[in-house]
Amino acid sequence: MNIKPLSRKQEAIRTFIAAELGAGRPCPSHREIASHFRFASSYAAACHVQALIRKGALIAFAGKARALRLAEDAKPLRRAAVAEIPIFGSIPAGFGQDREQDVEGCVTVDMATIGFKPTRNTFALRVVGDSMIGRHVCNGDIVILEHGPEPRHGQIVAALIDRKSTLKTFVLKNNRPFLKAENPKYPDLLPSEELMIQGVFRALIRKASE
């Protein structure tokens, strides 16, 4: 594997990405990298990630959100390792709605493409609405989530807030959790009674335009 020399900062970012992937978490977003290294903006993080890709230290998959792998992990496979993830209906990416969980079947995914091995706690939901377009989650997308882990500040979550279901960004401010929309048309959601996290975002599947 021919990897060009990295700067000290690029090596640090590569090490951070490797640690997150090694812990079974999704590849950190540009925003999470910027926060970790205290960059002024996520654009600086994006530039470093692109440099790592150009130098051969990271491998990106076209059209797949946050699907990066370390170059040394990209070994040729005789056949793609796939998994079936149950789709538990849809989730509003807008205002919260009362919804029941309906099983719609399964979505088949390439594990190398999504960047992790699904577990029995992995599930998928269809996105309805546009409140998360600032995080590149659009109406009609399928989000893959993991039930169980505690969300970190800034992660996308499926949640029940005051018994209404929604997809939003999980935010902690003064140790108080609330849900943030990523579209200025929608307000932030503060729980008046309860906030229950149903799943933490792991990957995104987007249907190709017809």
C-alpha cells in the first residue's frame, strides 16, 4: 500500500478516525472532526480528510455518507459481505408525529459500504420530511440506526419526544438535552415530559434519482 507522507495534523486525524472505527462507531463527520480538533469550521476538517484520501491513507465510497475506510483495511473480497436490516416504517423529519412501528420488510446492505457490521439492534427507517437537510438527510432516504448506545452531542437520533416520533440532532446545552432541526423552517424541540432515544444514526441509504 503506497501512502504518501502525512503532515502531523493529518496523521492525528487519521488516528482519530481509526480509533472511532476500531471502537465500532461510525466514521466521524467533518463537524465531529472539527469539534475534536477545535477547528474554526468543518470546512478545515473536510480539507484534511480530502488530503488523506488523495494521499492514499483513506478510501472513500462515492455517494455514501460518512463511508470512509483506512487504506490498510481495504482488502479485496471474493464476494461482498451483505446483511439484511429490518425497516420499521417511516419517521418524520419535520414536526413530531404520533406513529406506530410497522415492519416493512428489510433492506439489503453491503457491509463494506456502510462501514460497520449490523447487530440485532440495528434497524432502518424511511425519512419523511426535510427538517434534516442541513445534515444531508433528505425526504425518501433510509437511515440506519442502532438501538442501545447513548447518543453523543451532535449525533443524529430517532427519538420519542413527549410521545411523538421524530428524527433530529441530539444536543446537550447546560446538561439539558433537546432535539435540533437542521432546517431553519423548523423549531428546536424541548421535552416537556420525556425524551426517549430510540436509535443513534449509523449510515444513510439514498435511492438513485430516476
